[in-house]
Amino acid sequence: MEKREPIWTKTFISLFCTNLSVFSVFYGLVTTLPLYALESLNRTDKDAGLLMTIFLLSAIVVRPFTGKILDIYGKRKMLWISLVLYLICTILYAVVKPFSGLLLLRFIQGIWFSIATTAGGSLAADNVPMSRRGAGLGYFTMSTNLAVVLGPILSLLIVQTFSFNALFIVMSLLMVVGTSLSLTIQSDKKFEKSISSKRAFSIHDLFEKKSVPIALLSSLISFSYASVLSFLSIYAQQKHMLHLATVFYLVYASAMLLTRPYTGRWFDEKGPKFVIIPGFISFCGGLILLAFINSSYLFLLSGILIGFGYGALVPSLQTLSVQATSPERSGYATATFFTLFDIGIAAGSYILGLIAVHFGYQNVYVLSGLIVLIILVLYLVAEKKKSLVHNTVSAKDM
């Protein structure tokens, strides 16, 4: 029996923990900074919303250039630099008090978040065995899934028990741990040799064209996911289930974490469609169910379905986008994937928000579910065409 190459190496564990710290700080601040703006800075709801928008804006603007930056300066070096500057920005939340200064800080931190997450994701893709890339990147994505729960729960607990300054201190300490762990990441010689010495810039340095179709698919998924990320608490309040919102996120994250080891293995052993198609069905079903909840049971069941569906789709699509190109272009592929993914969330938050104002949140979730259903149909058509082409080529070769 052939021995499988290990995924959980020292380098992979360090990357996992570093990514966990980065995203825990991200989700922790996303959850509590609006409260900070309202309660401590006496700003409006609109101003509080700007704190998320400005962060995503800088991440989206910078993300296409990160592939070239990593190519020129090296992935490890840029990961270290971006983590240190991300840490400095986190520390400065305790110092910067004017709202205009806070917006500028959010914009700058978004830049380093973009580079750090692209570098980390690319290094993870480089360091997992090629034969187990689906499982490896799936495990790596679990660090983000854990942060979805850890960040908000930890930050809300600190704010409710202590103060916002205590929150900024704890978030900074969390980043100190993550940054320190990144220093233990070992180099991979075969990928270091591929670092480019060319400084000339071209359109190929913005996007990896082979990864664009998959990345576009992911942007439509993230567009629908924005309905959960941005409006769930408001919708739960309207349904008199706000007290269950935290439990929703717990079961949602649990569904992602518990099924991830199996979906990653199925991806590698049976093929992408055996994970992606059930993922689409579960995600679509969860969103449609969320639109028609009339009990706490259905509310939490929708969280389980959304968690499994979203957790199966995103790592699988990220793996496909990296596999679509050569190993040397993994940084560009990762940047392309996350650029379009972030655009989908930003567009979804804005457009679905407008729809909610005029037609209500129930219709937002119906529309989000229908979009996922349409994407599933398009994916099935594309798979059928690919299968026909493959069979035709095979017949000619016989």
C-alpha cells in the first residue's frame, strides 16, 4: 500500500495558525467596530457601515497586484512584512480616536490583510502534496471557518466584560502570536527558484486568466453569501430570533468543520463534482429555507445546510482555480480568486441591501437561493459539455 504524503507538516501548521489569527482579528473587528463607532465615537449607523466598506475597498483594489508583488519579492518575505504591518494597524486602534483617522487606518489595514491572506493561501497551496491538494486546502480553509466563530465570540465577550481598549490589546496579542508563528515557516526550494526577477508589469500580472472562470463562479457564490454575512442579525431580529443568532453561527461553523475532512478527501479521490454538486444543493436549500423560517428548529437547520454548502464550495473552487494554472502561478491564481470573491461580497452587500429596503429580507434570501440554483444549472451544463468533449477525444484516440 502506497504511503500518502503528509499534509500536517510544521510549515502547514504554522500557516494554519497564522491564518487563524489574521481572520480572527478580521472577524472580531468586523463584529465590534460598528459598536465602537456608535457607542464610543457617537457616529451614525451609516458611518459604522463605512468601516467595513473602506476595508473591503482597499483589499479589492490591492488584491490584483499581490500576485506580482509576491512574484518579485517572494511569498515568505511578503507574508512576514504584511503580518507585521497588519499587527501595527491592530495596535493603533487603541490610539486613533478621530473617525476620519479610523477610516484611514481601516483602509491601510485592508491592504496588508489582502497581501497576508493571498501570500498565506499561496504558500499553503505550495506546501500541500499535489495529490492531496483538495484535502490540504480544505483543511487550511478550516482556519478561516474557526475564525468565523472565534473572532466574534471572543471580541463580543471582551467588549461586554471589559472595554474596547481591552479588545484592541487582546486582538494585538493574537496577531503577535500569529506573526511569531509565521517566522517558523520553512522555504520550499522548488518554488523559490520560480521567483521572477522581472519588474515589468503587464495585464497577466493582474489576473491569472486560466483561473478567471472559476473565480467568476466564486464571486456569484460570495454575492449570495453576502446575504448571510451582512443581514442575518437584522433578519433574525425581525423574526424574533435574535437570541439564536449566535447559535446559528455555531451550528453553521460546526457543519463546515465536521464535514471538511470528508469533502476534501472526496474531492481528491472521486473528483470535484462529487463535492461541488452536493455543495450547491445544500447551499441553495439552506438559503431558501432561511427565507421561510417559522421556528427556531428551521432557523438552525438552515444554518447547518448553509454551513455544509458554503464550506464545500469555497475550498473546492479555490483548489480548482489553483489547479487550473502552473505551480509558479499559484500566487496569481490565489489573488485572482480572492479579488473576484471579495468583489462578490462587496457587490452583494450593496445590491441585496437595496433589494431588502424595497422588497424585504425574505425576498433577499429567495433571490440568493435562486442565484445559487442558476449557477448549479450552468455548472451541470458545463460538466456535460466537458464530458462530451472528453469522450469524443477518447474515441478518436482509440
